[in-house]
Amino acid sequence: MLGRLFLLFTLVPLAELWLLLRIGAWVGLLPTLALVVGTGVAGAWLARREGTRCWATVQTELRAGRVPGEEILHAFLVLAAGLLLITPGILTDLTGLALLLRPVRRLAVRSLRRRLEAGVRSGNVRIFGAGSGGFGAGRPPEPGSGRPERDPARGGSDPGAEGNRTGGGRVIEM
């Protein structure tokens, strides 16, 4: 993996530089700069539009009570496309613009999904949940931890209930 990243971060910039120099020699400096800036601006606009559309789809899935599957991968690829478009160069711009096209993105999502599923099956990719927060939130208290049982439905007392508070200040319940 490290070798691939090394090749990516050395060979791609060299290829980009070579390509920009060739295009610059062919059409001139100003048209080459206009091409790089123009694709960056157009790509940023497309990335914003497609990103907004992907995010709306993710929110719709969440509101419907479903876990967004492929929508998350689409959003990830739109983000990657935006990053590629910000990077100056012809190859990165072409790759970023291609990822903004839905048919190309669908193919990339299928490929990415297959690779992720194979990685999970082989144990090379592990999925971790974010949980509900820090400080042990969402977990029942361990026996002997000194933390009170906080679930009144199970017969435990609610430390925030009226009469159980020790501070004497007002409590704003939401």
C-alpha cells in the first residue's frame, strides 16, 4: 500500500507536469492556464451541485429510517472528485470530472463496493461504529463502578429527577 501511494504521489505529478508542458508548448501559456483554471472552476461548480444532490439523497434515506448504503459511496466519490479538481493538472481534472458524471460514478461505486466487501470478508477492512459519544455514554454501568443505574424503566432512579438533584440550581429539560 505504501509503495502504491509513493508511486501515486511521485508519478502522477511528473505526468501532470509533462502533460502541462506539452500542452503549453502546443497552444501557449495563457490557454494552458485558462484550461487549468477553467476546469477547476467548472469542476468546483459541478462538485457542489452533485454533492448537494448526494447529500439530499442521504438525508432522505435517513429520514425514512434507512441506512444510506450506496448514497454514502456516491457522496465520498463526489468529495474525491472535488479534491481532484482542486488539484492543478489535466489528469486529475479529467479524473475528477469523470467522477462527477453519474454513469461513471455508478461504475466506480460498484467497483468500490466489491472491493470493500472483499476486504471485510478477508479481514483487511474493519468496520467500527462511532457509538453515541464519549465518557461511556450509551453503555450500562459496570457492576461496582459506583455509577447509578440510570434507567427508571428498569427500576433504577434517574439522577436528574426532581428530588434526586444535589445542586439546588434550576434544571432546563429538553
